[in-house]
Amino acid sequence: MRFIISAMKSGTVDSWSAIGLSSHRQRVPCDRVQFRVSSGFVLALWCLVALSACGLTSQQRVLYNLGGIQVGIVTDRTTDERASPAIINRHPADYTPRDIRSLINSLEVSGWSGLFIGAFATPQPKPVFTPAEVLMLADPLAAAFHQTTPRERVFFSIQNPDAPYDSDRTSGSLFFRDEYLHVILTDHYALLKADPGGGETRDPRDDKGMRLWVVAPAAAAVVPTNKEPHWTAFEKVHVSLKPQEVLAAQAAAPAKTASDQKQLAVSATEQPAVKGGASTATAIATESANDLRLQIRELTSANLELRSRMKEQSDTITELKAQLEQLRNELGTGTTTLERKPSKKPAAP
């Protein structure tokens, strides 16, 4: 071994006589040996990195699974540690369950429900999460953000409590980056996907025309281009918030509302005429809201009726197909029987 090392240092390697197998001396340049060793090492290292990257890409951990609600951690593919500067999330994030409740409670979603409802009216925003879901999500989301790494995000999935086995679910993900909270919504169980009919599978790119909104006093943030995440093809529905501004605005809102109510009470006492005008305006607003609710109910009923008719038509088509297949089978059997029977010809005179 010492002889081989000394030979390599001198610039040559005697690959045969150094081990005593042959007297034939084959001189191999040392730089070739080093190149072969280096190239093999680089290839092995590249394979190791590739396998590690594949494992990280598919990493997903469910941390909470109870009552039809799942919360977990998944690798964030919008991060890039090799970029300059590195694109990573501000994780782990230290937010209390109360902060999480305030942030997610400020989100609303609008979208088409089914195939025909968009032809009747403009979709009205509705809360992304019900009050019960907000309470159930707060603790698991806060705990998940405490465990996330800069290359991960938190995901959630909520099944429809009225239809647990339905494929429509409220699902999405959240992550903190720079001074923003980014929220992605991939589905919502209150919005029904368009049924293509004919037993075909639904298009995974069908985002139901969803759009995320932020309820006042909170406001959606305008993210500059250099800080905007590189969204994937299935992350079209998203909104960004500045958590500190949202929490501060919501904390100041109750005090402002109480102050406004006090001023209105004083004005009403000093000027009775204004009180009557305010009552009239309130009555008009209430009537308008009631009309809007009535229209929504009527549209929902129309949509459900259309779905029922489509289902009946689908069942009728299925039944007709079965009858057609039965007729084909009977015709095939009748043809075989006729071919087997000899033809009856009249006897020649």
C-alpha cells in the first residue's frame, strides 16, 4: 500500500507489479486516477442529493385529525434556498390561537355553485370558515405553525358536516413569508363543482370561480412583485394579509364602534329629526337585505331543482342503456335460432 501511494505521488501507478501479479509494467498517469475517483464521487453525491430531493418533495405530516378536520405540515414548493436572497418562509411562527382566530375569521370566499347559478346572479361572498370551524381550527393551526420549518407550510382540510362522504371539501394552506400571511384556497364544500355528466371525472383545474376576500376592518395586502410567491398551476385562489395590521385594526374596531354609537346617541337626543331619518334608512337597508336573502334562497332552490332533474335524466339514460343492451342480446339470440331452423319451402308439383 505504501508503495502504491509513493508511486501515485511520483506521478505513475504500476497497477500490476505493485501487487505482484505480473512483471508487465503499465504506467497510468496519476491525474487520470484522480479524475476517475472524483467523477465517481460526484456521481454518487448527485444521486444522493436527487433521492433526498424526491423525498422532501413528497413530505407531508398530519398533526391533527378529528371531527372531519385535518391539519398538517407539507413541503412548500414555492421556497428556494439556492436563490439569492433565499426564498424561505418565516417559520416557525409564534402566534396564539386567538391571533389565528382573528386572522382566519377575516376571510370570505365567493364562487359559482354548480353549472347554472352563474347565469342568474353575481356570487355573494360568504365566510370561508363557520364559527365552529374557526374555534376548532385555531389551536391545531397555532400548534402546527410552531413546528413548521422555513421550507414548509401548514395545510387544512374540512369535510362537509352535512355530507361527510362528498368529495367537496374546504381545503387549502397557509404560510408566513416576509411580513405577509399568504392564504391559498383549493376547494370549498359550500360551492359545488360543475358536473360534466356522462360519468366523466371532474376537472381538477375547476376552481369553481372562487375568489378570496378580506372583511373590514382588515384589508388585503398588495404584495410587490419581488416578494410575490411563484404560485403553481393549482394555486390560483389566494390572498395575502399583513398579520400585524389586521390584528391591530381588529383590536381598534370595537373601541371605534362604541365611540360611534355614543356620538349617534348624543346626536339623536339633540336633533329628533335626524333620528327619524336614521330609522328610515335602517328600514330600507333591512328590506334590501331581506330581498337579497330571498333571491339567494330562490337561486339555491333553482340550482337544487336543476341538479335533481339532471340526476333523473342520468338515471333515465342509464336505464335506457340497460334496456338497449337487453334488446341487443335478445336480437342476437333470435338470429341464431332462426339460422338453425330449416326453411320451409313448398313442394314442387
